Amino acid sequence: MNAHHKPGLIGAMLSTAVSAVGAAAAGAVLIMTLMLSEALAATCFASPQQAYASLLAQEAAQLQARTQTVVNINRAGEGELVSLHGIGSSKAQAIVLYREMFGGFQTVEDLAKVKGIGQKTVEKNRARISVQDE
């Protein structure tokens, strides 16, 4: 009996793949979906190409939503800060620590005072960073 006759098996396979790769979960889901046979993909989409196109559209919509969100660096937690270009978990923690030690940022440029964050990172994110409530 193949996988499309066992409900939940595909989800379990994808879950196993996602937990195996950790941070690259989104890529793992995309790769696993592409690896599904045409018969398995047919249960949800007419073809694997439609499944792939659907995943690309979802990813593009999520990326657009992330790039349009303005982050107030005086209030944002680590989760919001990591949505900025070039800001990972450790830099987000450094931003929060800097804020706690020295108070809020007065200008967007003040972000470059945080260790590990340079002017290039500030410039890449300028349109998405705020220091005041809007």
C-alpha cells in the first residue's frame, strides 16, 4: 500500500524532515513537496508543478508581509527583530540588551552603536525601522 492510502503518513514524513533540518524548515518542506511523486501530489493538486507554484506564491506573500512590517526597535522583542535583514538571534539579543543598558534609541542611526551592527545593516533596514510609536 502506498503513502497516499495512509492518511497522516505524508504529514509525518514532512514533520520528520522538518525536525531533522531545524532552522531550514521552510526549505525542507519545499524540497519534500517537490520530491513527492505525481500520484501523491495529485491528492491535493493536479500536478507537482501546481504544488510547487502554490508554495512559491505562499512564500512570496510571506516575504512581502515581512518586508512591509515596520519594527519599532525601542519596543520589539527578539522575534520581531530577527525579521530585519542581517539580524539573527544573537544580534537581536544584543539590541535588547543595549536598550536595557542605555535606554531607548533616539534615532535609527543609533542602532549602529550596538556591537555587531554596522551602518550597512542600518541602511538595508532603514525603511523598516522606527524609534517612535506611529
